[in-house]
Amino acid sequence: MAKTTYSVRFWAIKTYKGTRVTTHTVRWIVDGREWKEPFRTLAHAESFRAQLMTAARQGEAFSVATGRPVSWQREETTLTWFTFTLSYVEAKWRYAAPNHRRGIAEALTDATEALLTKHDGGPDTDTQRAALRWAYSERLRGATEPPAELAAALRWLEANTVSMTAFEEPGKGALLTRGMLDRISQTRDGKTAAANTSNRKRMSLNNAMEYAVEIGALAANPLKAVKWTKPRTLTSVDPRVVVDPRVVINVEQVRRFLAAVERRGERGRRMKAFFACMYFAALRPEEVVDLRQEHLVSLPESGWGEMRLTHAEPRAGSRWTDSGKVRERRALKHRPDGETRSVPIHPELCAMLRAHIQEFGTGPDDRIFLGPRGGLMTDRAYLKVFHEARADAFTTAEAKSPLMVVPYDLRHACVSTWLNAGVPAPQVAEWAGHSVNVLLRVYAKCIHGQQSEAMRRIWDATKS
């Protein structure tokens, strides 16, 4: 039996005036959980709120699963998968980082394809997926009406996804759950998805099902009743799990590459130190984008300097951020708010940063790196220069190889260089912002030249 409660409180109607539409949202609390219902007119919103308040005053129980009076449920349709997922996204949104929000949306979108009650007569798959991506952006759904081309698809999805109770039907529930897991294990063209991708999506679905249990929509998590073989991570070939040594660039190649970047004119000169920060200091691209004058603790004319990082600005996409911007400033990866990370500045990088600041100064908020037009450094801007300079700097054989095919490979090369130079793993992990376990697993195949020394030590320890 679904859980009910008499603990209900009401908030004032919230009005949002957008550029194209005004939304009046009724907000109320049921058993500690906030519910929202948007309306286009204030009169409709006030009427709906009055009905809720009347039910509460008359002593009616409210459903924890739907947020409505129990008496209304007899007139309402069963909770569908699609409606449930909207509730889940809303509950998670406030606490999830933008990229995590996008990951949740990807998992739910794939799962929904396997949980349709019919496939004929509806929108095509691309339109369905576009509608789901819109719906799973709480920022968009809470503030705007869906585009006309997606509105019909959303109505169709609401009417044609399985009910949550179907997961509890003997036999059928297991088939639905297996179908959902099979779908997240494949790409859109039917090929086997990367193991890390499948496992990440399964974690998102498991969290969603736990939420369904929490709100009373399900009695138990159906994923736990199905024996599903976890995809193995192909560490020997999957660069997302272990760095492929073939992508790691050496210092001579880096210098050729940075010289080629500088030859791109003013655009290139603005980005030479940008790329150098990834190679000489192992910064992630989102950390370089956020780098500011205050982060440069020391920048001497000779010798080593120091930077202390405080934030990063990862690219998630405008629909997944609270601000609606493509990037959003956040705490450093895998670190709580307020925690910093110190990194040594190589003497070559010190010289480049000093030259960069002298020529271009700093931007708003003392930001070190700006785009060619003075705004935020965008992926599009630096990727264009990256690929042009790579083609210019590399030999024909190097250009055709996997060597440094993306900017992030510069960071991989830096960490590999530190490890092969004999810097202790805990120190490298601290500078790079990794745990030691992750560091050694990810860079296991990039540590060269230590086998002979290891065998010599074993021989010395065992010889008679």
C-alpha cells in the first residue's frame, strides 16, 4: 500500500516572468518533500492551490508518491515511468553537478526507450530523445514551455510508458528490468557500449529505483532482483580506464607543438601558455579556463613557481547548469567546496605565464586566459588552434598515430613524466588531484624504465 501522510504545508504561488512566457507555480510540502505544479494563468494556479488546501483542511490524507490527496488518485491515471522520472530529476537537480545531471538524463533517456508500451504511431526516436532531454532539464522545464515540435512528443511519452506497478508484476517486471539494462549496455546503433558507460548508467538507474522505493512508488528495487552481468572494463584498450601510452607526448614533441601554437598569430599566442599549463602542471582544461592571477602564488623569473587552484569551470552544456551558461564554476573535481590544490610551476611555464600576462594582461575577475574576442575561452576556440598546431608540428607518421589527439592528453603526458622521473606516487597524486589508487590504475601502462631497477633489487635481496 502506498504511503500516506497528513503532514502538508503550502507556500505562496511563485511567478516567473520569462522573455516569452510567464509561469505561475503552486508549491506545497508533503511529508517534508516539495511538490510543484506550473500554470500559465494565475487564476488556474490559485484554483488548484485552493483545492489542495481544502482537502488538507478537511483532514484528507495525502499520497507521499504523488503529492496529491488520496481521493484524487482514484480519478488520476497510474503513475507512469515518464512521470516518475520527472519527479526523480526534480529531486536530484539541486544536489547534482551539471555533468552529473546530464549523465542522469542520458541514462533515463536510454531506459525510457525500453519502457514504451507501444512503438507505432508515435514520434520518431530522434524526436523522442530530444523531448526527453528537454524534459530532464529542470531549469528548462520549470521556466519555459516546450518547443512546439516537442510538445506532442512529450504528451505521447506521458501516455505510452509503462506504469511503475508493472515492475512488480511477476514475470513482466523482470522482463522490463532486463530490457532496460540491455538498452543501457548498447549504443544507439546497437553496438556494445563502453563498460564504464554501461556501469555509470546502471548506477543512475539504481539510484532512481531506490528513490521510487523511498516515495512509495515501488515496494522494492527491481534491479536487485535481476542477475545482470556487469560489463568488464577493457583496461588494455579503453583509454577512459587506463591511459594508452601511445597518446603520451614527450617534451621535444611538446616544444614543437607549442611553437606551432605560437605561429597561429595572436590567437595562438593567447593559447601557448594555456596548453603549456596542461603539460607542465597537469591541469585539466576546465582548471586552465578558470585560472586567475590570485592562483599564481609565485611566478619567479628563474626557478620553480607555485599555483594554488581553488575552482574549475567544466563544460556541461547550457541546459544542465543553473545559470544557463555552457560552463559553471564549481569546486575542484573530487574535492569539497573550499578545498584547494597546490601545483608546482615548471620554470618554462613560469616564463610563458609571465610573457602571457605582460602581453595580454588579465580579464574580468583577473582571469588569465581569454578567448580570441576577449570573452571566456571556449572549447571551439582552443580546439581549432589545437588541431591546426598538431598538424603543423607533427611528422606525417606522428599525425596519423594516436599521439595527443585531444588536449587532455597533455595532462596525461605531464603525469606520466612525473611518475617516470621517479616522483613518489602520493606526491604526483596530490599535484594532479587524483587518489593514489586511481593514479596507479589509470597510468599503470605509462610507467616505463622501472622494470630493470625492480629486478635488480629483487636479485640483490635473493642472491646468496
